[in-house]
Amino acid sequence: MIIVCIKVLIFLLRKLTPYSATALPGLLLEDYFPSTLKKLSSQLDKAVFITGTNGKTTTAKMLGTILKSQEVAFIANPSGSNMTRGIATSLLDHCDWRGNLSIRTGIFEVEERTMPKLVGLIKPEIIIITNIFRDQLDAYGEVDKTLSYLASAISSCQPKYLILNADDHRVASLAKIATGKVSLIGLDKPYRDQIKWENRGPKNVDSDYLITDIAVRSDLGTEFLLSEHSKKIARVSLRTPGIYNCFNAAAALLCARELTGKLLPAPLSSMSPAFGRGEIIEHLGARFRVLLVKNPAGMNLNWQLINRAAEDKAILFILNDKVADGCDVSWIWDCEFNDLPKNAKIYVAGTRRWDMVLRLTYSGIHVDKVYDKLSSAIFDLSTMGKKVFVLPTYTAMLEFRRELGKKTKVSKIWQQ
Amino acid sequence: MKKIILNHLYSLNLNIYGDLGNIIALQHHARNFGVDLEVVHTEINGPMIPADIYFIGGGQDEDQMLVFRDLLKHKKFIEEEVAKEKIFLLVCGGFQLFGKYFIDSKGNRIEGLGILDMTTESPDEKVTSRCIGNVVVKMDPEFVKYWQIDTGFSKYLVGFENHGGQTHLSPILKPIGQAVVGFGNNSNDKLEGCWHKNIIGTYLHGSLLPKNPHLATAILNKIVQIKRMETEKTDTDRFEMEKRAHEEILNRFL
């Protein structure tokens, strides 16, 4: 009965507003009907959790793409609604009126702090941990606290297989508490040093899998070689931009190999980027590439990418400070803007646009225009016919897609 | 070019929550003064470098403990610099270290420098609540007067706090103001930060100085006075962007 009511609610909410009902129905279940949630979640035979500060959504999409190519059915939370409520909503989407799940495998991206609680509800067989960066510190407090959430989750659920980032010393340290198989994936040294790892820099952890020979194509797609104990095992080609996505792809490949018994890089070469993660949306003469930024590490990695793109480009920063963005915007002061493309036009919008303007101006960067309304920014930039790199925080990204979606086709986030 | 030296203490360990913004802001305003702001660093086990202004920021508990031990080695030097009326800007974790003692979340008592007559206790490990959020501080008139802060720009300071530690000032130590939005030093008394000689301690980051140019320029003016430097005049009318950022917070939260 509860399930019937909530499913009706999901249907109605999605009819009403096109960008909703990815969390609320699950929240009702989580808060008021925990035993019903338990009844749903306990039907899963197999689950993979993907967690870490950056790369959860992209890694989950990559893993899902490979599994789909093998016709493996699974339940996921592609909308990025990655707390218990979001995962509960996904389960609701896949059960019948009596509460029976039609599919018994779950591939979920999970917010770091949700991990300890969620492993009590769903016991994952495999956990992928991408990295731990400063992110939404107002919510979490500190990066070491994030690490402790992940450690306690691993200790309590003891996954059979743990896939870890060898270059992030906090993440790599989790190998010590693993009781099952562990794979450490690392970038070759020159690439590893391009990423500003949190506080203490990369350590030379022996990785089991090494990413080498990274090449960035003119369309900003990425190619690399994956080696297993120095033996080359795959050449991987991605449409998703950014060297940091090489780890995500490698993790997805190894995870899919564990699930299917096969190493399958081919499906990744045609996968379009996940929403807001390098996604391209065209409107009139403009080509918007949306690159979600949530923290300094992510911001700094954009410059190299944008510098590679052809001339006549613009950058639109959209800085919001809602809960899902992190209410504290001080992280913008930890970003480096020295490598920001010199020839790009700079535009700023968002609830904390003036903080962003100050940040850029203090670094000697000329801001061409500040927009009070995102719709005006979209209107102006659409008619300029430039390549526009949109660097939004999380809610800003959703808002941008929603605004642009009023004018042109933008895919729905839960149908990724 | 005339030069001011800023020592960013323990920048490798205490550099969380955009602390760098304070230095970037001081550099920006110094340029407008026609002064070059040179940044030097003293790190753990490194030499202490004399400067005109010392800045120390916040960090994670683990890093803060490492810094605590090292900082005590420089206690005498710091006391002498304070006596010479050198300027210290202390934010969050760094602020706590200048007090009498600090009790961490496990109940360990750690001696501080004892330069500021105040104490800090971290809540029990099981208590998850922290003082987190936007803060608006109404500046204390005495603070404004001593530092010659231009209240024509604003009589408030705005920022963001994120701390577990609860700091209590002794009755003789003066706060920089009253938290009219947010917590300030602790969850109860609404006092925010403190000042003593030329030390300013605060829980505001986010970052403090970019959105509070009246304080940033007051600090620079103080250094200039102490050093008897001649500089180009500035006026607050130029702070248009800063004003937008500052008022955005006042309008939303006050």
C-alpha cells in the first residue's frame, strides 16, 4: 500500500515539474517506512557502490554503459541523487506495485557521508573510491572526517572487492583495512603531478594498475593505455574530457570485468559525458560545454582543457551557495587562475557572483560582464556564436540545464 | 618599491577554507597603496622569519596538533614581536593556538602560547554539531576606533565560520564585535573574535578580507603607520565590487 501511494506520488511529481522526484519519494520511505525500504533493498543480490568527492556520476555512467553493452540489467541512480533517499527512489522506480524488484543488481553512486548508513541497508560486493578532496566542507567538516566515514563503511560491510585510487594517499590507505581483493589504480607520474592532491601530495604507492600514454584529442576526448603490473591490458578511448576521468574509466573497466568476466573498453568510446560533466549542449550558434566544478582540484584541471580548445571561446562561471553546492564559497580562493586562458571572454553569474568577480579581479582577470539572471547570460552567450565553457557549481549546473532546456533539447537527468 | 613582508605561518598545514584569500586581498590592496607585499613562509621545523605582519589560518585537527608543538618553540620570538606591536591576523585554528589552552575532542589538554587570555574546548567526539554558516559581525566601537576602520563602507564584518572548538574570552579580552548572524567564538555568548595589541583573532574565513576591504585596508594602514611609510592615498569609493559582495551577505542574512 505504501509503495502504491509513493509510486503514484512519483508519477504526479514528474508530471508537474520535469526536474524533480529524484529524492523526495525515497525520503518518505527512508523516514517514515524504513521497514518497507529494507524489504526493497534486501531483494538486491549484488551491489556496487561508487563513492569519493569527484567522479562518482561519471564512473557510474561508464560502468553502466559497459554493463548495458553486455545486456546486464541493473538499477542505478543516474540523476546524481546519491544519498539514501535517492537510492530508495531508484528502488521504488524498479519495483512493481507489490514491492517486488524486477532487477536484482544495483550500481549506485553514494555520497561519502551516506556510506556508513547505507552499507547497513545494502551490502555492496564491490566499492569504488575515486578520491577525497575538499568539497562542501561546511557539511562535512574535514577531509579526514570523510576518510573516517569511508573506513567505517568498509570495516562494517567488508566488500569482496575494493577499487581504490592509488594516487590519493588517503584513499590508498584504505587498502590496509580491506578484507577482500583490492585493486589500486594510479596515473603515470607526469599526469599524477598535474592534479593538486589534497594537502600532502601524491605518494609513490605501488599501483596494481597504471594509466599511461594519455592523449587529449582535438575534440577534448581522452585516450590512454591501461597496464596490469606493467603488462598492457587495454587501450581506452573516451569522449568525456579530463585526465581525471582516466581513473574513473579504469575503475569502471575493472569493476565490469569482475561482474562479467570480460575486459570491455569498446563501449566507453561512444559514451557521451554524464550530465554537466563535460556534456555539450548546442543552441543557436553557441556550443556550451558544461563542466561541473565543486572544488579547487576540479576547477584547476579545467584550464589545461580549455586552453586546448580552439580560439574564440568564452567562460561562464556560475557560483551558487545552496546546500548542494556547499554554502561556503571560500574554496574559490584556493583555486589557481594563473593558467586561465588569456584570450577568453569571462562572464559571471550565480547567487555568489560577486564573490567570484572579486576572486577573478584580485587575480588580475578582467570580467567582461556580470549577470544577475542566468537567463540573460544564456540569451547573450547563445547569440555570440562562441565556444562557451560553462563552469557551474552543482545547483547552478541544474539551473543552467533547466534554463537552456526551455530553448533547446537537453536530456533529462534521470534518463542518462 | 616599498615593501611589506607577510609571514604566512604553517601554510602547508593550516590552509583550509580559503585562507589564501586573505593574503590575495592584502596583496591586491597593497598594490593600490603602491606597496609590494612579499609573502614568506615558516613551516614545521623551519626557521622563523621576521615580518611586518604574521598570518595564521585554520586546519584539520591532525594538522593543528602538529603545528601546536612547533609553534611553542617560537613562543619567545612571538611574544617579543607582539610586544613590538607587530601585526598578527589569526583565523580559526590559528586563533585557538594563541590562547591559554586547547582541549581536543578526545579530552586532551594542550597548552597554547598563552598570549591571548582565552581558552578553547572542542566538543566531545560524539557531538557532531559544529558552528557552521554565514556570519555577520557588528564591530565593537573600540575595535573600530583603535584600528581606524572606515565604517562608511560598513559597520559590519561578513564571513563564514566552520569550527568545532568553543572559545571563551576572559572578561578583560575584547571581542572584535558581536555576531548578529551566526555563532562567533562559541554557541552561547555571541562574541566574535578578539583583539589585543595588534593581534586580531577571528573565526571568520570565507575568506575574511576580500569581502571586508575596510578591515583589509585598516590593517595595511596600521603597518604603514608603524613603518612610517609614505603611500598613495586610497578612498573607499573604489570598493564597488567588494561592496556588492559584502552587501549580498548583509541583505540575505541580516
